[in-house]
Amino acid sequence: MTGDFVDRQLDFGALTRGEWSPWTVRLSYYLLVPAAYAGVLTLARAGAPAILPLPEALATWVILICAGWWTANIVASGAFHLLRPWRPPWWFLCLAGSVGQALLLSPLYRALFDWVNAQAAFGTLYADAPLPEFSLIYAATLASYIAPGFFWMLAVVYFFHRVFGYSRFRYPEEESTTPTRRETTVSTAPPPQFLERSSLPPDSEIWAVTAEEHYIRIYSDQGTDLVRYRFSTAVDELSENDTGLRVHRSWWVRPDRVVSWEDRGRNLQLVLCNGVRVPVSMAYRVMTLARLPAS
């Protein structure tokens, strides 16, 4: 994202253009996804809250789903950073998050079920809510609570990665995979000014630039760096060299450093020579395809 005020707002027109700002994607991932799931469960009259009036059932599901979703993501992120040297696959991190939230929040789940039972004024509806009493029965009951959340998290993480290019668990590119510089036309234009704020050498060949909140991440033949800079200003500076183009609201790339691409209808992704995947929005699709190197 850039520092402009308008870029920090929800861009509802992006829904039809295929452009979603990073801020909008994060909001959708952390708030709209669990809220929508809670709404579906409420309307389906699922689980113990079904015996409650609709507003109370909705409030119960919102508490349960949001608490579980946020806790699962916190645990998964912790596992991602803790196990980073071993680079576990993303599905394993989702599993760790699902198991962690079930263990950590089981007292909350049981308390809410007890409250629902009290409101119903008859028998225990969900006496098998998992509590930390380790046994085979407990393990089986816990697994029944983990499985739905695990598969739901898998689906959401994969969907956001494929559709919006939002990767929850992305390992840094290894320097050993960075290819040597290709022969290319030498530009006489001065290097972009944002390189002056970067730790990268001033003669670095810029492969791609992406916006991250009030920062830009620079991908080059000399590595990557994160610099506090306005993305729109960086694009203006790069346009003076005429070596690349903007392909997304928050991405600029150099086409001759694209080694392959995946075109799946509205979802076009570029793969740079360092392995970084770049989403292409519908607004820039035609222009981007015209500039890609012949395969």
C-alpha cells in the first residue's frame, strides 16, 4: 500500500476489477472470513447455539469462530517462526494452529456450552466438549473438534494465496537461488532515488517492487530489502528507465525477469527468476501479457 489516504480505504470497485489492496485482503482474512462463517452456522441453526434466539446464537458463534480463528493463526504464525530453519509445509502449520486453538480454547468452548445449556434449561447437550483430561476418549473427542477447523483453515489459506496472492507462510528466498544477471540493455537513466535509502548497492538491477503498508519491498539481483517509501513515487521513478511496468495495485515488475506465468482465468500470476510470484490484476492484464517475453 502507499501512504496516500485513499489507498488506505476499502476499495469496493476493486471487487469487479480484480484489485484488492493488502489492507483490504488482511481485513477480509481476519474479520470477514470468521464473521461470514459464524453467520452461515447461525442461519443453518447448527450446533448447541441453535436452541437460542437468533441474535444470541449469532453472538455465540461469532465469539467461538473469531476466537478460534485468531488463536489458530497466532499459533500457526508462532510455529512458522519457531520452525523456520526446517521450513515445514504450510499444511503442517495449519494443523499446528488447529491443534493449538483446540487445546488453548477448550475451557472457553466448554464455558459457552454450559451457558447455552443453562439457557435451554434442560440436560447437557454437548457434554463431550474437550477438556484437558488426556485419554483415548479425550484424544478422539479432540480430533473431532480439530478436523473441521483444520480443513477450513486449509481451504481459506489456499484460497487467499491463489486468488489474492496473500501468503500467510512465505519463507524468504534463499540467496543461492538467485540467478546471475542476464544480458540486457543498459539504461542511461539515474538509479531510482529509493535505492539511496536501501542497503542494496546503487547499481542493483531492480526486478520487482511491491507495496507493504507504508513500505516497499525491493527485489533485485543483489537481494531484497524493505524501505519506508511511497509505492506510487517508486513507480514514477522506475518509469523513467522504461524497463518495467505496473501489473497490480501494489506490484511493479521487470518483464524480462519473468521466467513463467500461470493464467487461470481471472487469476494471472507471474513467476520471477528468483521464484517470487506476482499477482496481475484485471486492469493490467492485457498490458502485462503484451510485455511478457515469448515463451
